[in-house]
Amino acid sequence: MGLKIAVVGGGSTYTPELVEGFSAHRNRLPVDELVLLDVNQERLELVGGLAGRILKKRQWPGILTLTTDRDQALDGASFVVIQLRVGGQHARLLDETLPLEFGCIGQETTGPGGFAKALRTVPVVLDIAEEAVRRCTKDAWIIDFTNPVGIVMQALLDEGHRAIGLCNSAMGFQRMVARLLEVRPKEVALEHVGLNHLTWERAAHVEGKDRLPELIDRSGDEIGREIGIPGELIRLLGAIPSYYLRYYYLTDEVLAEQLSGTKRSRAEEVMAIERTLLGMYADPRLDEKPALLEQRGGAFYSEAAAQLIASLHAGTADVQAVDIRNAGTIPDLPDDAVVEIPARIDRQGAHPAPLGPLAPELAGLVQQVKAYERLAVKAAIDGDRAAALKALLANPLVPGYRAADGLLHALLEANRSHLPRFFTTAG
């Protein structure tokens, strides 16, 4: 049997990006069959139709299969790409709005919104992974793009699955740094370190020299405007934070903006974009991804995904930022903690090089968020309300016990249909 890739959540509007990436990397990744699996037949046909036209235009020689049958999708697959959203954009809207009622930031992957998404997502992903073990090839890889990636990956690896997680943010930073330094992206090697959506760029090596200090000194304000974080804070840290760090560093500012009602939530924006995209995908004349897809988010998603899978298949030792076990790489965290760091990718997996300790102002936040992530995994798997409450208490974006207790009840009730483990007859 040839190389088969199954994409779980193939009806996502992101999928044309992924399909384009596989086609672009076909010299290293000769896919015989690409399967798009989705529970929504209508979306699958719209997205799959465009995917087929893109591949035909590029004279891709493989077979494209569209299915709602999970067993068919997983049978004999060498790679299982998971990019699903349990509850869809409507659940995301709850994640972004319900926390505001308790004085908390509303966001889909951090804070209490991210926690709710983790509770919905972890059991579903683990169920897919367990079925993949039974149906896929012996050495199949699970590639997770499903947020919150750090929590999902912690669950997958704690349960013993052969999995690697990936976020596209490192590639975005690589390109930004390259542009500001006026070099090609492939010439920039970033020291991208932390947890998923809680990372910093601590170094930017070009021809063996770390050029990050000069870049921050010269362009700190410009970088700050791009990521929504003050340039003076970037200079204070001596590192470039992820955009998501603004939720931690500028909590009051972000919360006031969200409560002001002056702009739509990101979920509402994405729902509007998706409606337009799906209408475009239905046009039988369209045979390339539309420019509007860039506004959906996920820049460089296709490149990051295809590069990772191509490296695992061909063993070409590309270096990429991935979500994997710490295994001693960051001294401040346990070996079994899932972290987001650069690693060399070959057929055996991801191999990180040791990194220096985190500065205290970074280490404290990372350790607290990792404690929250572990509690979130336990809560999601066991339907454990005590662990769930402890997770919210440990989350830096939840301001105390009263907020945590009220939030937990509200989040569980709002997501009741997706959280049967929390609503047994005994509970």
C-alpha cells in the first residue's frame, strides 16, 4: 500500500491551505491517497470540491477521497492530521463571550474559553487516536493542529500515542524577523521556547550570530505594533513574546476592550468569513485558494504542516518548532511536560537540542500555565469537577475562587451536550 494521509476535520475552510501544501511538497511527500474526513457532508463536498480542483490544476497524481466514514479514513493511513473544532464556531462564540460575564478575558485557546474548548476536545481526539492505533499502519503518526494544542498534546502523549503537535506562529515570527533583518526566512534560526500560545523568541541566529538584541533595540516598537505588545515591554524582556502573551501582560486593557462592545468577537468575524469562503468554494470555476482565506487566520499553516509531515516521511532532518515532550530540553520543567520548542525532524520523530533555563519572569508563568494544563487534561478525561475547578484556579487569567467557581458551573452547563462525562446520573 502507498502513502495515505487522513485529515480529520477535512471540511474545515483551512483545508485548501493544507492541500496546497501537500501538493507543493510532493517531491518529498509522494502521497498516494489523501482522505478528507468530516461529519458535515455538505461542508465536506464544498471544501473537497475545491481541493479536487486545486490538485487537478497542479497535476497531482494521487487519489483524493471524501468520506464521513471514520473507519474508511483511518484504514491503512500513515499520517492522521487532526484539525477539528468540537461544537463549531458557535461553541467558540460561547468561549469568547461567556467568560466576560465573570470578569475574565474571552478567548478560544487561553483562559477559561480555552479551558472549555479543551474539555470538549480532549476526549474526542483521544477517541480518534485510539481508533487510529487499531486501523492505521504500525508506525503511523498523529499530527495535531487542534487547539488548544498544548493541552491536546499533553493528553495524547500521556496516553502513549505517537503524536507531534504543531502551531504556525513560529513560521510567522521567522518571516517577520527575516523581513526586518532583510534576509531570507530560511537563513533565520529562532530559539522559540515555552508552551503552545505561551512562547518567546529568545534568539534569532543568522550565520551563527544572534541578531535578536540589535533587532529589538532598533525595531522593538515596530514589532510591538505587529503583535499588540508595547515595544518597551519587549525591550524589558529582551525577547519577542507571542501575540497571545498580550492576554497575560495587558489583561486589563484587553478585557476593557472586549467589554466595550466596540468590535465583534473573533468568532463572529470568522463565522462571517467562513460563510463567504464556503460560497466561493461552491464556484466550480475556482481552482486555487482565495485571498480571503488569509483573513481566516492560520498564516503559513499549509507550509508548517506539509514540512513536518514531509520531514517525518523522508527523514530530511528539517528543524521546526513543534509541541513534544520536554525530555530535559528546558531545565525549568519536568521531562514529561509538553513544550513548544525547535527540534530536528526525521523518521523517528522530533529531536530537540538542550536549551538554557528560562528567565524567572518567563519560568514562573510557564510553570503556572503548565500546572493548569495538566489539571485540564485530568478534568477532560475523567469528567472530574474538582480537577476542573482546580484548573481554573491555577489559570493566571481567572481572578480568584469566586470567578472560578461561577465560571465552572456556567461553562459546563453551556457545553452540556459536549460534556457527558460531567453529567452522569450520579453527578
